[in-house]
Amino acid sequence: MNPVLRPLALLLLVFSLHAQAKLPKYAVLKTEGGEAYLTNVNQLSDEGYRLIVAGKFTILRFEATPPDTYRYLRLEVKGGPAGFTNWVNEQGAHGYRWLARTGLLEKAPHPRNYEYRFARHGALGPSKGSDLSSLLEEGYRPVETVSFSHALGADTTEVFFEHEVGQPAYASHLPPDSDVQVADAMRVGNVMKLVDELAKQGYRFLAQHSSNKGGGIAVMMERCRDDCAGRYEYRYFVAKDASQVERDLNALSKDGFRVLPHALRSRPHLLERDTRERRKFSYRALDRKDAAELGRALNAADSDGYMPLDFVWHVGWTAEGILVLEKEITASATP
């Protein structure tokens, strides 16, 4: 062989072997602390995987083509709210974005910059609707609630918000009438009554919130920018085991309700129905004991069109993480 062509032939052989060794769409790791776990996540990301869920197990999906891959950094909650905010903003300036409910920051192949602020915990309890509304007016969106310990006084929880640097608050030059109301009660049933009342008035689910009632449950509801009074309706489910979760979710989905992924980690576990745009979904629930077994089940479900949303937890004698998967059902053209 011509010596000039030999390197090209070897390069083509490498690409050919790589193409033959097709990687599975999903890779699964046990979620753990320590540097070994983060190293494993970044090794998989170097192969083209992107982290999408981190709970009982960490799930990555094959999305990128090396060398344009994702990179991950641990979210380190140290010190008080102000010091932590400075740290996470420094990472955001370097292209890292906070991945809610994962404990990690992600840097995309073509990164953007992000900035973070928190709605301050008041002297008498968690941040109020007016504090939350003012952040929305500036274009910030809720990311996650973080708990902080203090040398004096009780622990506090702060709601952190994110905004992409350089982007306007909203596309329109007319500022929206942003308004956030907090549905807060001791029982899920009473929270849902407040949620239903706000939905009838033109509000829509925004995020979970810390209760002001000591052991209570709270939900943030945002006023829609257009007229949506009565458009959105809500239901909730209780997680007991995988078969029950799958059965209840599919029963609700027949009536047009869809799981809200951001409400899976804490109560109430909500589903939403858009009365003006009816769509139907099918759900599966997986409860596997090890990463390899979950990986096989997840890749098998992918062949049927299901995508993982997040883990929902049942807390009894032991805490069990149940992975919820979703597939949109295409409506038949024939009645």
C-alpha cells in the first residue's frame, strides 16, 4: 500500500469499527457520591452520552458526536445562600448550567452563559408570591429549592431562579403582568382545592415550593400571559408501587391528563390537562434493583417509543424510587 494512503486507511478502519460497535441509546449508573461517580458520568459523556435523569440511578442518553460532547461538574452547596449564589454564577459564566434534581451542572458542546438568583426566605417563612413575581418579571425561571444550615437560627430553604445571559426578559417589548400565587396547605386535598381555584382564575402550575405551614405542602402557580381561565385542570397521584403507578397514570391519561415531570420528586405529584389542546399519553413505571437491569428495561422500552421522565418515590418501610416513562399516543385518523 502507498505509504501516504496507509494513515487514511487506518483512520477509516477505526471509524468502521466504531460504527460496528453500536452503543445502546441509554446508559445507566448507580447514583453515588465521590469522584468515581463523576468520573464515570464524564467518561460516558465523552462517548456521546448526555445526562437526563439522576435519582435512584443516573440515566444518560446517547445524543452527541465526539468531540462535541457534554461535560459535568458537581453542584457544591457550601456556606450560606449568598456564597453559594456567587459560586454557581461563576460556573454559569463559564458555560455550566444547573441541572435541576441531579446535583450536577452541565456544559453543552456549544455552551451559553447563565446567571442565578434566589427568592429570599422571609423572616416569617418562605418567599412570598410578590418576591417570586418580581423575578419572573426580570425573565428568571425557577430551577430548584436548596436547603441551607445557619450558625444561628433554623435551616432555611431558598428557591433559585435561572436566566440566560444576554437574553431579554421576554420576547415582547410589553412586560407581562407576572403574578405568582402559592397554594399552601397541610393536606394534599386542600392544596388541590387551591390549585383548582387558581386554575379557574387563569393560573398554571409553575413549580413546587416550600410550605409556610411547618410540614405542609405548597405549589407555585403563575398567571398565564394570555387568557387561560379554566383552560388547565389538575389531578394528583400517590406512588405506592410500580404497577399501581402505571395503572393510575394510564387511567388519568385516558382523560387527557399528562404527568408534570417537575412534580414527580415531591408531593403533590401532579398531572395537567389542557382543555383546548387534547393530547393522550401512555405510561410505564419501572422499579429495578440494579443499573444493568434498568438499562436493559429502558432500552427495551425505547424500542416501543417510551422516554424516561424522572423518578417518583414511595416512602414506607423503605424508600423506593420508581422511574416513570412516557409515550405520546398518536390519534388515529379513523374514528
